[in-house]
Amino acid sequence: MKLKLFLFCFLGLAAGSCTTPFSTSSELAHIQYTFHASVSSISQNGDILFIGLENGDLIVKDKDEQRCYSVGNNRIYDVYAYRPDSLFIGIRDEGLKLVSLRNGKCQIIQRYTIKGKDNHYAVYHITADRANRLLYLASSNGCYKLNLQNSPAIEELSPFLLNSTSHSGINKILLYKDILYVAADSGLYAYRPNQTQEFLSGRRIHNLILRQDTLYALTENAILKKCIQTDSLWKVKSQKYYAYEKSNDAEWLLAKDYLLYKKGQQSCIHPLPGGISVKGKQISLMTRDYFYVAYREELIAFPKHQNLSGKVGNVIAVTPKMENEDNVYFITSDLRLHKYSFSSTTYQSKAWGKIKNLRLENDIVRFVQAGKELFYLATDKSLYKIKNRKARLIKKFGKDENNDFRSLLYTPAGKLYVGTRRDLSFINTQKEEDTLIPIPVKINGVLENKDLYVTDLLENKDTLYFTTLNKGLFKKAPQAKEFYRISTVEKQGSAQGLMVHLDNLMVQTSQGIYLLDKDSLLSLEIPEFRYVRSIQGNPQAKDCLILYYHGLLSSPIHVDSRHPHQNFISFKDIPFHKTRVALSAEKIILGSRFGLFEYKNNSPLKPIAIEKETDYRFWGSVLLFIGSIFLIIAIYTLVIFQKNQKNRREQLRGFLHYLETLSPCIQEQVRREKQADLLRKTKGLSQELEAYLEAAKKIKISHLAYWKEKLNQLKQEVDKAVLKVKEQIEVYLSQAQSRLENI
């Protein structure tokens, strides 16, 4: 019983020590916006979002700014931007309204009625035919159109009448070339002038999605797919969904109480407790960068790029590209080092192993390569040297110290420049001690080191440049004894970043981005400058890179015109940072919490597969578990063997006792000269001894010493007592002694 309990406990501990592989989180990355009433509709015009609420209020959200307008007293179903300041709005039991939003105020320009209903109807969806200046309206009372050129009244589209007296509820209308696809409570239809085609009858279609040349119809229990070129429909999903979208090779399926995201072999269910706002019609919206979902009093924005790999896919630092080096290195949030080659055609990184002794208690400021398997990493408060994947702390600022690391720069000469809140220093990386050596920053003999607050460092043509928060832009030529101040805070604002673009030095400040021309700064026209996070460049690259808090702009900047050739900001769903970027002459490597990407010539981001290292802890635990089973079997076998061995020892002791009692009998038999009887007994004794010797083969030699001594004593007695049978007895006893010694 004790042995069984021991085995059970040991197996439990061994199984508990086995770790499981990483599992995907149950939530997707998202941003939440909360309002004072339930969200009932979402629509878009450019970068402006129109968010309709259940109480008739309209939220106009333009980037970080939003305003609220009261346009009705009931649920808003849809909004269409007719002009920048004029909107068509469909409202429950209030019909269609044209409103003007100017100077922060809402003015109703016109209300539209229909025959027999006045304005007591609901417009669920508005579709525009811009070429013909027509609006098509899906309503609770049928399908209508509005001619924006010469018809102020709504005209009824008679082909959509279910019969001569009643209308069908129309949930959505989509225009593809000259065909209108209509989702109705009674089925799915296609309308051309004077011709109606019925694709599905008797089933309610509550939503319709058109992507390229494919139509998706959402019913009460399935998603049906139809190619525009064919008339047939086939089922692709067997469940009720309220929205279905495809983007970046991923699928988005919105159910009542969850959002399902699928990409390749991975999937994630994002729970929506309590359910979405199903009373609305336009409760989801796929834009260029986000998938929006109306969820009760919240609008949830899901980035189109998602990370389902957890820490393995979260890139927290990337080394800048070194000269004559094709590789860049990056760190993921599980503190593992990886390598990727700019010349790779497989978009696959290589794992290099876990970085030991690295403690990231603050944000990473910079991560630079200084040689083969040699790196330096700075956080706000700590500076590390990483060699052969082992981190060593060089310097750490305490909580009470008013100092931070702000920038790192490694130069081909082997110097590592370190910029902090207080001063500028360097480390000679060719020496082992890694001592921070202060650099005196003198301007006309005056020391400027006090509260220098270095924000960025750059070396161009052997000249060192650095920006400061409060004292401007500085440079120092190779032979110069002192630094030279190029700009001051009073003129261009706090300097925050530097880059080289086509042999031109550019400076990012709090007031704009400037081009350095003969020690003079010329202002550049950068779109949405106040959202710029950092600037990045490469002397050989034709494009400069401007990183925004969300998104990027990659474009040549014309020195003469002073503005980028392209003003389009891409990938606004991804937060970028200068510590996660590497540039070559033709490509850009971008790291983010959504993974690692390659970007080239304004093309889509190419995801780079991050190699997962073998979890040696997991397999070690598996081996430990297997080894423990073998150990248990060995212990059990040993216990059984010892038990059997004990029985054999008891039997052998009994046999030796028998030998001891037999010795006087032999002596008596000799005295009586009964030699035949003695010989018979001696032979029997030898045969019995043979049997015990066979049983004793598995017994340790240490237990046989006593038996050997007894047999020797018996041999001596027999030698003295048995004169005539001595030779025969000696043969038997010698054989027994020989076998015991062999054992």
C-alpha cells in the first residue's frame, strides 16, 4: 500500500513538472471608445468616422478630435457624407434627413417623406451612385432612390414590390457596376433597369458584403457566397453571423457575443459579454486599417494586423543596419535574440537563443550591434552589454537619481556614444572594462554639460551630431576641439531626432522637420506633423522614413519643393518606434507588437516568420517524466529483489544451521565406522548444497563471508574425523568453495 501511494505521488509530481506550449490569448488587440449611449451605426468618409447612437446623437470623430451633435430622437441606422459639411442620415421612425454641420452646430436642411408614411419610416442603409448622382435607400418600407440633381422627392422603385400593395423590409443595398444587389427580409435580389433577378427566396438576408467580385449574404443560420459572374450560391459558414470580412489573408466573423479571427491555422475568439448592439444595422465597418464593431456603449477598433503568437511574436527592439552587414538582430518580449537577413527571400528569421541576465524594468531606448555576438542595450534606467547572449549590467540609475539614458550610437571606429538626461559620454568597446567616459561639450570655451538632455545621436561623414531637448542641435567635426551649436530652442523648438536622407541631414523638432543646409535649417512640409514620433533614414536609401504614433510615411523628400513626394500615411493600425526599425538602401525592417515585417517601395507589409525555439524546458520535463517512470520501475524491482534476497538468506542460514548440527553426527558415525552411511549422507549434503548455491547466485558477496567460514570449519572437522572417505568429501567441499568464491 505504501509503495502504491509513493508511486501515485511521484507520478503526479513528474506530470506536474511538464510545461505546456504557449497558447493564444483569448483577446485580440483592440482600442475601446466609450460613449453616453449605445452605438447603433458606424460609417466613414475618408479618415472621419460617423458614429450613430441609440438616442439620436451623432459622434463625428476625426483622428483624436470628436464632436457630438443631436440630429434626432431615435436610433441612427446609417450616415452618408454628401459634402464635407452635409450628411444624409437615416433614423428610426424619422425617415431620411439632410443636415449641415457647421461651426460646431447641427442644422436640418431637409426632411424626406414617402407616400402614406410621411416621415414615420426607417432608412437602414444608404448607397450612393456618384456617377449618376443617385442615392439608393434600403428602408423598413421598401427600396427607394433619390435623384440629387433634380428630384427633391423620393421615388419608389417598383420592381422591389412583393405584391401590388405591400413592401418588403430592405436591410441593405450594394452597387456593383450597373447592378444593385438587395438584401431583403424575403430574400436576395439583383436589379438592373427594368429587370429584377431573384437569387434566394423565403430566407431573410440581414447583411450583405461585397469584396472585389464576390458577394457574401448573411442569413439567420449561414453565410452564403456568390461570385458575381455566376448565379449559384453556396454555403461557406453554418452559423448566424452579423458581419463577415476578409483582409490580410485573415477572416473576421462577428457573432452575437464574440468575434472570431482566423488566419492560416491559427484562430482567436474575442469575447463580447452581453452581446453586441443587434438592433442596429450597420454595426461593423472594415476600413483600411481597422475593423470596427459596435458593442453596447462602446466602439471597439480591432487592428487588421494581429499577433496570435504572444511573446514570441512581439518584437521589442531591432538593431540598426551596420555598414557591410547584411543581417539585423531583434529581441522579442520573451527576451530571445533572433537574426534576419536583408537578402532573405523566404521571409524567415533564425532564433539565436535566450538572453541571460537581462532585466527589462523600463522601456528600451536603443539596441545596437557592436560586433560579432556583441550588443549594447539601453533602457530608461539601465545600460547592458550583451555578449554571447549573456547580459552584463554596465550602469544603472537609481530611482532617486534625476538621470535617464536617452540615446546610443555605435560608430565604425569602435566608440559607443551614450546620451543621457545630464550629459554625453562614450565607451571604448575595444576594451573589456566598458567605462563611461564623459565628453565635455564646450561652446566658445563655455561648458554646456549641465542638464544637456541628449535626445538623439548621429555620425555623418565622420562628424558627430546630437540633438538636445533644451539646448538645440550640436555638431563636432573630426579635427575640431569644440562643438558648434547649429540651432537653439528659441528658433526651431526642442530637437528630438536626426536622420540622413540622400546626403542631406534632417532634424525633427517640436515645431517641425527641418533640412540642414550649410548650418541653416529649412522647414519641410510634412503631413500631420503633430503625430510624428520619429524620423529614420539611410544615406544610400532614396526614401526617408517618417514614423507616426500609428502608421508610417516612406517617400523621397525633394529638397527644392521641401515636401514628400507622397503624402499617404500607411498602416495606421500599427504603433511604430525608432527602436524597432532597420533600413537598408532598398528595404525597411519594421518590428512591432504584431510581429516583424519587411517593407519596400510602398508595397504591402510582408510578414516575417519568427522562428520558435525548441522549448528545452518542456522536453526536459518530458524526459524527466520518462526517467522518473524508469526510476520507479527500478525502485520497485529493487524492493522485490531485496524481499526475495531476504528469503534466500533465511533459507541459507537454515542450511548452515543444519550443517552445524550434522558435524557431531558425522563424528559419531566415524567412531562407529559406518563409512557407507557417512558417504551416503555426505553425497546428499553435497547435492543439497548445490541447490542452495544455485539459489544464492544473486546474493551479494558480502553476505557469503560467514557461510564460507562455516564451510571451512566443517571441512576441517570432516578432515579429522573421516579418514577413509576424506578424498571424496574433499572433492565435494572444494567444488562448493570454488563456486562460492566465483559468486
